[in-house]
Amino acid sequence: MPSAHPLDVLRFPLRAAGFVGLTFGMYGLLEVDTAISSAADREVVLHTWMRRYGRALLKLYGLDVRVSGLVHHESAPGPGAGGRDRSGAAYYPGRDPSGVGRVFVMNHRSALDIMVTLAFFEATVVSRADLAGWPVVGMAARRVGTLFVDRSSKRSGSAVVQAMCTALKRGRGVMVYPEGTTFSGDEVRPFRAGAFTAACRVGAEIVPVGLVYGGAESSYVDESFAAHMARVSRARRIPVALEVGEPIATAGQNVDTVRDEAHQAVQALVRRARARLGSDVSDVSDVTDV
């Protein structure tokens, strides 16, 4: 084992402080931009700041993300085309060419997944209910419209499915981690039905996404959130591969059939992402910025 760099010990508190500063700073800028924008532009403003926030967090935590399949038909006009924000950075639009919101489904491995989602997808996240009450994180999640679900409550699950349907009809994208919780490794666990029920009711297309991490184990399993973030924060750099697949049509389809197709697609994308990440498995590089 290589000896620890002195910054490895300091990186967690420094990044934690940076996280708090970024969250409150960008929250304030979002509110100012919202206040001076027209009502028609406010959703665009929200998603613009969500992407800025996500990409700032990727830099802060040393995530080196390689993306494939993100932008579809970049030169094509309309809401379904691949998008670029004001800074020229690519992202996947939340609505299809007809104006209906998209359902993005991705395997779930780490708290870092949220940063990747914010940075590259124009979508509201579906998350565990207790997140709403977390310091700093909960405030940010509530402000950007996160849909909270209590996995143990049928009533909560039904309410979130209805909320997803409403969001999709209004043209808002929704990101779901349908395994229901985080796992270790590249095997994609069985998907819960909620997101697919909502997609089939509305006729929203499903966009499968596969995500893998290189280097030290980044999975969030059997530890507290603080312990997880402390561990992953010590890495100078974490290579990440993100694969976005072709949309899956749901109009007139059976929920179970769509769920199975999406599961197979995400598993294939995870394998492709792992192969593309290749030999880049080191979480330590010559980069020492924090």
C-alpha cells in the first residue's frame, strides 16, 4: 500500500467545508437569478443552476467523469434534442420531442451518484424520505424539487408515483434509482415498479443509464452517510464512466415488460461502462488539488 499523502487526511474536512460553501453560495445565486427572471424562464434557471452545482461538486470531490451517449442529435432543434447550457456544457434534456418528461433510470452505488445526476441530467431526483431532514443536503434537495419516498409505506409510494405522473405531464424529467437503495459491485439488482408504472401511465420514454466507479470502493453500504463521505472524500481522484442508452418507448406497453427491458439495458450499460473505464482503477493521481 502506498503511504498516505498529507492532504489525504485533510481532504475530507476541506471538501466538507467546500460543500457547505458551494451549497449556500449557489442557493443564494439561484434565488437572485430566479427573482430577476420571468416566470416563463424560472424552470430553465433552476436547471441551469442545478447543473452548475453538480459540476462544481464533481470538481470539488475529484470525480473524473467520462460520458458516452449523453447528447442525442445535438444539432437538431426542439425540446427533445441534446442540450448545451449557457457555458456550452452538454446535458441530457428532461423532455422528449413531444414535450413529455423523460424517466431516467440508473443503477445506484454511492452518494456521489447524485452529483453525477445533477451535472448531466435535466431531471428531478426521487430519493429516500429521510433525506429531506438532513442538514444542508436536505435544504438543497427540497429547493430543487426532489420527490421523497418512504420505501416502507405503500401510501408514500403511491403518492410519489402520482407526483411523478404530474411532473412528467408537465414536461419535467425524473431520475430514479429503481434498485431502491445502494449496492456494491456491477450487478444490477431487481428494479422496483413505481417509476415504470408512472412512465407507462403517461407514455413517457425511459432512458437507461449505467454508472461505474474506478479506484477504491465507492459504494455506500453498511456505514453512515458521514462515514461514507469521509471515506470517498479522501481520494484525490475517482474515475467514473457513465453510459447513456437509447430511450425505451412505453406507450401501450406492460409495466413488467418495460421494467425488464430497462433492467437488461442498464445492466448492459454498466458492463460497457466498466469495459470503457479499463485499466484506470487508481484513486490516486498526481493531482493534489482539493
